[in-house]
Amino acid sequence: MALIVQKYGGTSVASLDHIRKVAMNVNINREKGNQVVLVVSAMGDQTDQLIAMASEITSSPSLREQDALLATGEQVCAALLAMTLESMGHKAKSYTGSQLPLMTDNVHTKARIVDLPTGTLLQALSEGVIPVIAGFQGAAEDGSITTLGRGGSDTTAVALAAKLEADYCEIYTDVDGVYTADPNICPRALHIKKMSYQEMLELAGLGAKVMHVRSVELAQKYQVPLVVKSTFKGNKQTWIINEEGVMENSIIKGVTLEKDVSKVSLIRIPDRPGIAHQILAPLAEAAINVDMIIQNVSIDNYADLTFTIPTTDLGKASELVNQVAREIGALEVRANNNIVKVSAVGIGIKTNPGVAARMFKALSAENINIQMISTSEYRISCVIEEKYGELAVRAVHHTFGLDEPKEPAPSE
Amino acid sequence: MALIVQKYGGTSVASLDHIRKVAMNVNINREKGNQVVLVVSAMGDQTDQLIAMASEITSSPSLREQDALLATGEQVCAALLAMTLESMGHKAKSYTGSQLPLMTDNVHTKARIVDLPTGTLLQALSEGVIPVIAGFQGAAEDGSITTLGRGGSDTTAVALAAKLEADYCEIYTDVDGVYTADPNICPRALHIKKMSYQEMLELAGLGAKVMHVRSVELAQKYQVPLVVKSTFKGNKQTWIINEEGVMENSIIKGVTLEKDVSKVSLIRIPDRPGIAHQILAPLAEAAINVDMIIQNVSIDNYADLTFTIPTTDLGKASELVNQVAREIGALEVRANNNIVKVSAVGIGIKTNPGVAARMFKALSAENINIQMISTSEYRISCVIEEKYGELAVRAVHHTFGLDEPKEPAPSE
């Protein structure tokens, strides 16, 4: 008998009909003799609707009140699912974050978990009750309702699995696992059966939308095995486990495309110690996440500095950088949001020399110019012109042998 | 500087635009130097929509889960109003029932308040924060969310006013107070400026929809002055206070019409001790509220017994009564939902003999046959045929001098 934490995302509980199907899925697990703890997101676009109401009131709503507002979405869904399970003859109880209580700090809209006592849940489980937990939310020390930010329901599920020492944590979503590339871009992308936390982290950080970085980090920290699967289609699933458990290692596990990237260049800045800090510190203060940074070789004591940032921060960043540019006497600031970042990810990179070279060669063969490069133990990223993005993904995917084998031609 | 608890009903907070107007009303009170504590219902028909979802799942939902579901309606509204007040420059915080905490017993869907500590609210008030409380809800000892049943937000407001020793409790609704009769039935009905708790209790119990019996009882018990007024139209208001405070006493304060009434008669039952109990006990067990009971004079040791019940319980009651009728050998059971109850209410009844006679005479003058009569210190009720209901209200209203004086004819 296994103890399984199951998390159902918004698309899995988008309607009462979806909720009924989720309850039937839970039923199957119970019939196998497993204990289950359920975590749910808000139904469909409920969260967006609540946010829209708040923004109709003001462009900068009280974050405490926004949390109190949004938390109702998951509470509604948890109550409806518990109700559905009860109507099928199970014992079930819904719990809000405050009821567990899932204790957080008081940073509204992106609170972090500080404590998660399990007494209430263990009591429920011992009475044969299926606990249905409203994900994404907690309570601060003063009793205020908090929310955990993006991917919050996944975080709730993983934290519960860790504290309950569950056998594994199932993440039900609208895709049936992780693929070697976005199948919409790369039709021959392969389904991945097993991958390491580290690989998933790199993929998540690079725009693969299956799971949020934070919950994968938490799973890694507490060694909670994750299973990503679809609620409604097929039986495929992707296990995300520790590196040792990933047997069938290919060098590259996947290829991603990040579109929300912009590039800022400062031309002809004085090449003196501390200059990069002077330029980048205001961005850090404004909580703008600077990613790749390149400074070219200095000529006549002048250099150029280029870095990438999320496109959503481009306006603010340009403003800050132009101010510094005037202070330090740079020749010019150039901003460009016409770029994308293509990355190859895999734990094989660190042990296989020449992986980067193969990637560059594949891009070159398609006449794609590489504007910036960065590498790490697990990843190689290239910034290229936006219009080549999808072609680049397919080329890199192919060069590392990730394409699904073509069906043999019919023999007749 | 007064401390005022203000309760805003569902129609007062039906949209974001309504909520903005409520916030402006709060603003006026703050500018007068008053401290305010706000209690809100769910927006418009939100509660009905949530109930509809639950009934789509099952006809008998888990009551614990139904409470968890419904409580979100008030939570959403409280967060949105607090947000609106903050956007106007006030300090405001929303609180759910669990956050206060408003402690109740564990009778889901109709819980009763057992404790209501005010520490959180007093702290907020001392910091200049406007507390916005989600009405209708509380928490049981085990932490489960409970709801207080019909009129629950009024109950929350009155309980808070009592515990905070507020100067008074304002009930904002879609009518501008209490009238001597329903103006839709009786166009010349007069607005009532002041009335006693007891009069309001009788009127509420007889179908006047302005306030629920329970919250008026609570206000009477703790001597909380109530003010009923409209959020959006005019400046009229009705004060509901203790009997001594009601100066301008007329004999009759109002006339009501109850339509949701049915009559059940058992014909020719043996006239022996305990027979009424034998007939009515099964109804009490089924929680059917039997109102007027009449047994006619016995002839040859046989009598007829007639009583009234809410029409919604007629099916169940008929079933139970027919069973008893067979057991005791009654001749026949007759059920009739073609009746209404007209009542005159006023604290003057007990001290003015002949009031009942005046009412009967007024009905008789309109050729309306009285089928059943009951009286109490504060009220006289007559059951009559349904089709005469509205005519009867106007006749009784007129006979007690409650009609609004006609405008004098223009002199030209």
C-alpha cells in the first residue's frame, strides 16, 4: 500500500465534469489499496477572473487582500471535489491552507513555507478520510491568508509529499509528461520516461511549462519522486527522480526555446574595474533578472557589454541603463527584443566534451548566426535571431539523435 | 465619535460598481469621525450559483463541504471591499469567520455562535484599520468552516455590535426601512421610523423580508439598536429599539401577508386525551413547523383537527398525517394550499381591547370569510382564501388608520 500525493492542475478540474473524472481516478487508486492525499488548483480560469476583478478596482491592489481573494479559487475546487468523493461513497474532507495550517512568511503573493504540521492530515488518513487540500495558499503568523506565487499548487503538493514521507507525488496536468522538445515546434519530439531533478530544473528554467522551478527544487531537496502525467489522455508519464535513478541516459535530454528574452548592449564603455557592477547593480535593485552577460575584448581601454533580460522588464531596464550610460559616458545603448534563446539540456553534457561544438555546427549548417553563448554543467544556450528559433530547435533536436524514429514505410 | 457596525447585504454589493459606492458611504462615515466595522454578504446571486454547483454534483451534498464552498462568497466580497477602501487611501483588512475567529457549534449550514473574541478587531481599530468581515460564517472547534444559515450576515453584524458594544448596528439593504405593509400590495403603506424589537420579530416571523427573526432576537437580547436603511436610495431609515424607546405608538404597527401557508384537516377523529399529540408528534420529529392548530367542539365523541404548516412541507406532512389517520381511524384527511395568512402586528394590541373585533369587521365588510384565527399579545392572524389576500391587507391597513394621508387636491 502506497501513500501518494496527487496534484490536479486547473485544466484537470476545469468543470464539474472534469472534477467527476478526477474523483473516478482517485477511486481507482483507492481500489488498488493506496492512500491518497489530493491537492487542487482553482478551476480553469477562475484565478484569472479573480485577478481581473482586482485590477478593475485598482492597478496596485493590496497584496494581502489579493491573496484573500485568490485563495477562494482553490477553496471552491477543494470543497467541490470533496463533495464529489463523498457522493461516491468515500469519506473526504477539504482543507484550506489556513486549516492545515500551511504556515508561511508574510510576503503576500509569493510567500514561502516555514512550517507544515501534518497532525490534521494524519488524523484524517487514519480515519479513512481522503484529504483534499486547497493548493497555492497558506497562512502567515498573524493569520492572514497568503499565496505561494506561480506554481504554488505544485509546491503545496511536493511539500506535503515531503512532510508525509509519501512514496511519490503525482502531478496531473494537461500534458502527458515531459518531451524532448515542444511537440508544437518539433513534431518528432520524444516522450521522456525518466529524468533527473537537475534536468527538469534546467528545462523548467528555460521555458518548459510543465513544472515550475521552485517545486522541482523542493522535490530535489527532499528527494520526493515526481510523476508528471495527464489526467485525461493516455497512460504515458514522466518520472522525475534523482540522478542515480536515471538509467537510460542520453547526452542531451531536451531542447527548449525561450521567446521572452531581450538583449541590451552598452557600446564603448570605459574598461575599468567595477564598471560591470556599476551597470548591473541598479537592475538587481529593481529585481530585474539579468541572465547571460558578455563583455567583449577591450580595445583602447573601451569595451562593449551585452546582457539578456526578460522582455517584460525591457522598458524599466532601458531606463535604468540609459541613466548609467550617461553617468559613465558610454557611446550608446542598444535594446533588442528580436531574439530568442535556444538551449540543449542534459546531465551528459558535463561528461561529454564536444557537445557544444555539435550544437554550434548544427546551427551553422542552417546558416543561423549565434549572437551570444552561455554554458553550464547541464546546459548550452545560444541567443539567435527570433525568426530562426523554431528551425534551430528542430536542428539541435535532430543533431543529438532525439527525433522519434520514422515509421518504416508500409511494405506493400 | 461613534462605533458603528455596518452590514451590507447581497444587493448592496452586487457588482464592483456597487462595492465602490459602499466604500464611498463608508468614507462619509469616517469623515464624520466615526469608527466603522463592516460586515458583508456574498455579491448578488453568488451564493445561489455556488449552491447550484453543489446540487449539480449531488442532491444531498456533504454539509461540511457545502459550508466550505459557500463561505468563499463572502470572503471574495470582503477582500474586494477592503481592496477598494485601500485604493481610496484607507487602511482596511478583510477577515473570514475563521480568522476572527467567530466560533460556532458544529451544526453545518445552521451553526450557532458560541464565542466571538474581539481582540483581532480591537487591535485593527486601534491601528486605524477598517475591518471588513465576511458575514454568515464561522469556525467549529475542529477548525471546520461553518455557516450560520438564513440571515447569517445580519447575525454576524448584530453579534459583533453586541460584543464590541457598538453604538448601533446599521443594516443596509435594498429597501429603505420597514413599512406598515408591503408597498407592492398596499400602495398607501407608510414608512415606519421607529419600532420595537418585539414588533419587528412578529413582522419578520410573518413574512416581512427585511430582517431575519434570529438576528432581531439577538439584537433584543443584547439591546443593540438596529437601523435598517437603503444603500442606494434616499435617506429614510427605520430604527428598531427597545419598547420604551418607541414614542409614537400606534395600536397596530403593520399588516403582513404570508403566502407560503397550507392547511391540513383531519375529519372525524376520536375525541380522546392524547389524540392531538399522536397526530402532531410525527410532524415535530420531521422538523415540520406546525403553526395554528384548531380543534372544533366535539360531537358524539368525534372532532375535527386543523392546522397550518409551510407549503414546502405539505407533501411530507400529508404522508405522515395520512398514516396516523389510518391508525386512529379518522374519516378523511384534507389538504389545502389555497390559503394565506393575514396578520396585524403591534405592541398596542395587548393594552387595547377590541382590536381583533375591528380586524374581523374590516374583513367581513369585504365579504372575506375567516377560516382560522390565532392571537397573541402582539398579533392577530386570520387564515383566509388565497385570492382575497391582498384585498384583506388593504382593508385591515385602512381600518387601523395606517394609510398614508392623500395629498390635498390642487387648489386651482
